[in-house]
Amino acid sequence: MKKSVLALAALMAVSTAVFAKVDINKATETELAAIKGMDTAKAKSIVEYRHKHGAFRSVRELEKVPGFSSNAVAKLSPELSVGEAPMGATSGNTSTPKQK
């Protein structure tokens, strides 16, 4: 009985992970590349764009990333989410405020 409960718990944990959306503000290239319809080049483009321009505000913003058409974004959007920017993420604006 104990083994059955453990097996059921493990199965539930795996199924939750399989159906969880991937946060494009936090995901690594490897995590992004694991999404059906996403290849390693697109995953790398997302990470590079995020590093250069800062966190995404919406999944639709992926259309600005090289290699992503509006159709590609529409197909991938059920698998993606946009959470808060990770700690230390830049907004893409690297200029310093002017002193008075």
C-alpha cells in the first residue's frame, strides 16, 4: 500500500510538471528548448533578447524576437507564461539618471 501511495504521488508530481507553463522571464535555454515547437535557436534568441532588452511584459512580446512570427507565438502561447522579472534583471535601459 505504501508503495502505491508513493507511486501515485510521484505520478501526480510529474503530471503537474508536464502541464505547467514555462515562464519566459525565468526559463533557461534548455527549459525553453524542451517546449514542443521550440528549437534551440529560438530558445537562445529568447534568452539573448531578454538579456539585452529586459523582462517580457507579455507572451505577445515574443514577436519582437528574431525568428518569431505572430503565428509561431500564437502556437506557443498556451505553453508559455510571463511572470515577474527575476531578481537582478535589467529593464533594458542601461543609461544612468542625469544629476541636477
